Amino acid sequence: MPTDTPGHFPKILHLEDNPADAELIHLQLKQEWPGCAIHRVMRREEFQAALQHEAFDLILSDFSLPAFNGLEALALVQKTGTATPFVFLSGTIGEDNAVQALKCGAADYIIKDRPARLVSAIRQALTHVEETQRRRRSEGRLREQAMLLDKARDAIIATDLDHRITYWNASAERIYGWKADEVAARRLEELELHIEPARFAAARRALEEAGEWRGDLRLQRRDGTIIQVESSWSLVRGADERPGSILFIDTDVTERKKLEAQLLRSERLDSIGMLAGGIAHDLNNALAPVLMAAELLRMRLTGPDLRIVDNIETSAQHGAALVRQLLAFARGTESRHTEIEVEELIHDVGKLIRSTLSRTIELEVGSQPSLRRVCADSTKLKQVLVNLCLNARDAMPQGGRIEIRAENVRLDASQARAHPGAEAGPHVRIGVRDNGSGIPPAVIDRIFDPFFTTKPVGKGTGLGLSMVAGIIKSHGGFLNVESQPGQGALFEIFLPATGDRAEPAVAIPAGPATAGGRGEAILLVDDDPAVCDTFQLVLEKAGYRVVTAPDGSGGLAEFERQADGFAVVITDLLMPGMSDTAMIAALRARRPRQPILAISGFVKMADLEALRRLDPPVEFLAKPIMAETLLGTLQRMIEDRAS
């Protein structure tokens, strides 16, 4: 852009009708700027043509011209929208006209009788234009930078050293809910964003000491919502290296942190489920001989001594019930799934639960129109919802509100990845919300753990929510919980919409108490000596001939040694040295139609399904097993083989 700088000569448009005056002015200009270009015009048409076809650094104009004047020329220049400085050079302008010219936008005026000021006036006008253009370029760059900052996803905030806000971009408006013009010149503390004063003060001290700080913060939006951000603070220094302002860059990571927490919680629950399955297997092995021995004792004892047997059986059965709850958490419950209407189910639950609620608790049940169906065990889902509602009731001793609502949702791939076992696609979400006391942050990650409870001793086993988690898991779904202390809780159940395969039911066959054998040979393979001895005693007392083995290899040796074969092989599924499937595969390889009864304290649903798909299917009984159930199952298997 033309300026009055060394090596540059201005290009001047001169409006002057007097040739002699023009020559004197041109000589003066050439002395100062030897290479300057001067284009002189005398009439309006020439002046307009020059403006249209060329660009000039300066315009010199006489005030009085034939049929034309300097003010009209100035108006023509202003219509072009250019910022070319306009200087009047006239002998007849007069003081009033000079003032009017300056008001209209002229840069200066020079009296022809006093031309000494001409060069300095031109130089000053050119310098003013250069500074104006430089300032506009700077403002343009700032506007471009501001537009780029407004497009950033992060909240970008600038303050002075007293935390008075000087810049607040569009993402800051979106994330925090405050408009830029509402926060200008206000202190950050006035917005009450920081709800952790001690952490804010520590971050500020670190900023003053190191010049920067980075960390996670829990902040509060204008509407009171709590969000989590990754925040970066930097001291901005001036040319003198002294701090002049503070730059804040905040990234909203609330949803990401939720997904990470859900993923960690799911992984943790899976680990606990695996542990629970192992514990359940060992406990069931310990309880199996207790229950069978109690039945044998009952046959031999009479009178008051039977009370001891009753106590043994009651305690063992109570332990077995707890183990079943552990198993339900570890692998999900076993049940028959059918296609159900979720809307009808939640209204049934509403009718059921109303009678247990006090008048101070309001219950609302609703659903989205055209709600998808799910493949589920309606009894188990009702159990889940009733459990959640009762927990909500207990969290509102002074009364409140419970809402059950169902709606269609679609999980994308990223949401599904946050919950192991979940698949992307259509789901039905059932939410149970209350406005009770809420769940403390220190507790929320443990509420689905087996035996964890916040209730007083004697008020619960702590298996309620772990059972809920197991049931939902068995339906291919998952649970999500959100809560803040004092703000209630929201439990969300996500179930795959209709189309997913239902899990088949597990039937536990029962037989008559009088079932017994006629000397048939039974092979019993179990690595637990107590279980093996007790089972053998029960079977032999019932009339069977029993051969035992402590492991898979020993069982196969006995199987091959028995020339006449075995009526039934009873084998544990979890033994050292040979996997469950390897043992059964080896037996069937030697005798394809061999009846097999698998027993175990814990089995995965996938393994159980594999056993059922064999031809003929492998029967299964879960430990601990009552004697009459074992004998009834054996009798049925032997009769089926004979028929």
C-alpha cells in the first residue's frame, strides 16, 4: 500500500484550473519527492475518470473551479469508498469554508499564499493513512483470529491478572451458558463456576509459581448443572516479559468421563462376577455333602434328634440360596424369555408397587408411543423394577417422587463399547428416577457389588442390586446409574429390542422320593472327596452299584475297564487335569449314546447350551443337589435309555 516511506514516491491527483499555480506546486512537490507522479485535471469529468481508472496516494484540490468546487470533488471521492487523503490548496477557501471542509472529511487545507506548510501537511496526511491502514489490518487479523477461536470446540477465556474477563469465545457460551456480553469485565468468581474453592486456590498458586497449570476441574454451569473439564491455564506475558493476562482453555469431558467410568465399572463387575462364580463353585461343593448327609441322617434318626437335622438342612439351604444369588450376579439368572410389551410390564409394576408406597410418595409411570418389544423373562424384569422402586422408596423417608419411564433408543458403536457384551442397535431404555437422598460418590461404584449394602445390619444381604445386575446381564442388557447427593438417583436399564435370541430355560428335573435303582452301574467322577463319598453313599443306599474316580483321566480308565458299560456317568464339570468338555467328548467318542449327567457348582450359560446341543443332550444338575432330585433324574435317564 503506498506510503511516505524511503524509496517510495507518492502518486498525486491534482485538481487545479490555473496552469501557473499548478506548475509552482509541482516544482515544490518534485523537490521533496523527485520521483512522484502528478496527474493534473481541471474539470469534473476528468476528475471522475481519474478516480475510476487509477489509484492515488493523495488528492490536492483547489476550492473554486469553473462550474465545479472542491467540496463537490471531496463528495465524489467519498462516494468511491476509498480512504485517499484529500487536501485543499486554495487562495479563496476562507475560514468558514475551511472549517466546513474539515467537517466533511478533508485531511487539511493550505493557503496558496503560504505554501511552506504544503510538504508537512502532505507528509502528515500520508502518515495518518498508513497508520489507519495498519490499524485496520491488525483489527482484521484480530477478527479472523476471533472467528477461528469461536469455531474451536474448547472454551477459550482470557482475563486480566485480577480474573476480570476480557475475552469469552462462542464455545465458552455453549459450555457455561453465559453470553459474552454478559460476562465482559466481570470477575470469574462472580459467575460461581468454581465449586471447589480449595482446588481453585491451589491451581492459582501453581499458576503464579510456574506460569501454567493443567488439571481436571468440576465446574458449575449457569443452570446449575455440574460438568467436568480438562483445564489449561497460562500466564500471558508482554514485551517486557511481565505477566499481563491469563488464558484459560477448558475442554468439556463430562460425557467422556461418564463413558470411561461406565466401562471401568462394567469391567470391574465382570471381574467380580468371575470371582463370584469361583466362590460359588467351592461353596456349592461344600454344601452338597451337607444337604445329602442331612437326608441320610433323617432316615436313621427319630424323635427330638430330628430337630438337629432340620437345623442343618435349613442352614445349608439358606447358604445354597445365597450361592444361587451369587451365581445370578456372576452369569445372570436362568429363565425362559418371551417377547413382551414393556409398556404393559411397567404399568403392572406400577400397580404392584403402589400398595407398598406411603401417601407422601408420588408414583408416575409412562412410556413413549410405539414402544419396541423386548425378549425377556417378565417375572425377572418385574423383580428388577420392584427392587429399584423399593430402594427409591427407602431413599425418601419424608416422601417424594418416583418416575418409571420407558422409551426407544439406539446405541451407537462407541456407546456399546463402553459396556462389555452390549451391541449397537435398537434398545429399550427403562428409567427409574427418584428425588431422594441420592448416592454418595464414594459409594456409587460399589452398589452392584455382592454383599455391599448401606442398610443397617439385618435390613438386607446386599445382594439386591447385584441380583438386578445379573438379571439384566442375562438379558443381554446393561445398567447405568447417575446420582448426586441430595438430588436423587436415576437407574437406567438398557435392553436389546426384539430380534435378539432368547436364552432357553434351565429345567431342574425332579423325581419321586422313592426313586431307586436295581443294581445298575454308575460311574461317579468328582475331585472333591466329601462330595464323592456322600454321593456314593446315597446312590448305593438307593440300590445302584457305584464306581468312583477322582479326576477325568481316572474316570476314563474306569469307563474303559467296565466291560458291560455304565447306565449313567455322573461327572463334575470343573476338575483338575481335564476340562469339562474334554471329559464329555472323550466319553462320547468311546460310546456315542452314553447317558451323561453333568454336575457343578458353577457353569457358564454358553457351556450349558453346548451340553444341551449334544446328541443325545447331556443332563445337568447344579450343586448342591437334594438326594431325591439326584435319584429322580437318574431314574428318568435310565428309563429313557430303555424305552
